[in-house]
Amino acid sequence: MIAHADNRLFDSCYDLDSHLRSMTAAMPIEIDNMPKDQFLNTPQSTLISHYSEKFTIEPLTIYEDRMEQKEPVERNIDVSGDRNRVAASMRGKSPMWVKGVTIEIELPFSGDPRLWTLNPNIYLSINPHGRILITPGHNFGKLLIAYDVTIDSDPSNLKNELNKNLDSIKQYLEISGNQVRDYNASLPGIARQVVLAREKRIEKEASIVKFLDLPIKRKDGTPNFERVPIQKRIIRPLPPVPKKGFIAEPGICDADYEAMLNLIRHAGTSFEKTPNTFGVHNEEELRDIVIAQLNTIYEGGAKAEAFNKKGKTDILLSVDGRSAFIAECKIWRGEKEFLEAIDQLLGYLTWRDCKTALIIFNKHNKEFSKILSQIQAIVEK
């Protein structure tokens, strides 16, 4: 019996580590070459998922339960290289023909066909053999394993040789699969780093970080708080490059954000100085007072119980129907409910919301300083 002239598997001039590194290096190039408008309009999570899936490699899997033997083909077999045949060894390089058959076994597989030829990072003493038939454009096909068997061969030898070849294939698939799975697991982290890096580069460009002329209108005679310039963020659908150009989202600059927070703090100071007046109010009523304070400065912009993303947020300040500032109001009832309030607030935000606040009223705890000392550690958690 002679193994047919199939290709040696997992045995080429290319190794799997080099291939995986080249795939990893290609991801930043592709993300950076994505049109800027398209990139900026696509949610960060969508970009990460898209490129992680695109560069994912499907490990090879064989299906032994569907292995089939093709009809044997009669042929003359040259056994001159068989050292177990005395007559053949004496003839040297001259052919010695013996009647026999070629037996071919089909073994279905799925996964990236390129993996059959790439050397994994652990080498075994024997490389398995086989010939790959693939369906173009699909990650499945058949592995053909062929043997030339003379009529005087022991049939059990064929079974042993096939099992030995299959065992070697499965060993290589496990080694190769582990490498590929480690690579796939790293892709979301790599994609996130690349996406964040490009976002930072774009944010540094003057045309992106420039504050657009979208102030929130103030009433005449109000205290000297500066207007709130709005920074716009780009919106574009993912697959097509947008035809209408750059469209930005509102974003409050840090100085104006601090001005709004100071206004809210002033309202809180009023609550503290006149507890008999404000202590009787519940959470919703205190929230409405804060909104009234905001609306004395920003003309009708602040609203209560406004829908944004997953639910109704307590305070929403919007410009032209687009969220500019979101806040949630809660009465302090301990660490657990405080953490839940943070999750609730984050659930209202979209990836474009850049300024927010969690307003906590303390009505039932005398040790207020102790609560303040805990807040930093709790928020970090």
C-alpha cells in the first residue's frame, strides 16, 4: 500500500503566526482608509463589531461522521520504491508494476481553507496528507485522502494508515485552532484601540473640534452666564458614504457645562439655606425647581421626563430637537441605589451625548460629610 501523491498538510513556507500578524496589521489600515464622514457617523460599537467580525478567522473543523469512501479505481501501481518487496528493491529505480486500486476517502470540513497549508506554532514529527477541494467564496469543502492499494495488501493496513493520518490531522487542528481562537479573542480589543486612536486624531482637526454657532438663547436681564456654544458631532450611515457631507451633533463646551452645573449647585445651596421651605418637597418637585432655575437662564430649553434612548430622563436640555445636556435626579438612599442611578443615567445616553449630571438630594441622613467622603470611591467602582 502506498499513500497517494496528495499534498502534505500544515507544511508550507508560510507559518500561521506570520499570517495572523499580517491580518492584525491590516485592520488599522482598513479602518484608517474608511471615509471620514462614514467613520464618524457610525457608532463606535458598530465599528468594533464590524471589523472584529470581518477579520475573524474560522478554525478548521472536520466531520468524521460524514466521511465517505469513493468507488475504487483499478490501476497499475508502481511498487519499485517499496522496500518490503525484495524484487522491487533489487530492480533499483526501474518501475515494477502490480495490479491494485486507488481508494479515495472524502472528509467534509468547515473553516478557513488557508489554515490547511499554514504551519502552526507547534510542530509534530509527521505531517498528515490530503488534497483540499473548496467551494469558492465559502468556508467549507472536502479533504480528499487517497491510497494506492495493491491486491496483495492486508486490508487492515489501510485502516491503520487512515486512522494514523486522521489522528495527526486532529492534533494539528487542535494546535492551529488554539492559535486562531486566541487571535479572534484579541480582535475586539485591537479594533477598539484603532477606532479610539482615529477618533482622537479626528477630534484634533480644527474642522471637527470647532464649536459651531448654535447658542442656547438667553432672556434679557438674566445673570451673566455665558451662552452655551454647541459642538456638533458627525452623523453618517455605515455602509454608504454620505452624499450630503458633514452633519454635526450638539456638544456643550467644558466652560459652559461648568456654568450649568454651578447654576444647579446654587439651587442646591438655596435648598440647604431654607430647609423649611424646600424640605417638604419630594424628588420630582425638587427636580422641577431645578428645571425652573435652568429655564430662567436658558430660554425654555430644559424639559422634565423627556425621552432619550432607553427611557425618560429627569432633565433634558436640547437644541433643535437634539440632546445637549441630560441629568437624572435622585434622593440619597445608599450606595446600591446610587450605583443603580448611574447605570440608569448611562442607559439614557447615546454615543453622541457628551455632557450629563447625576443630581443627588440628601433628605434623610444627618452625616452628610460622611456621604460626600464615600462618593469618590463609589463612583470609581
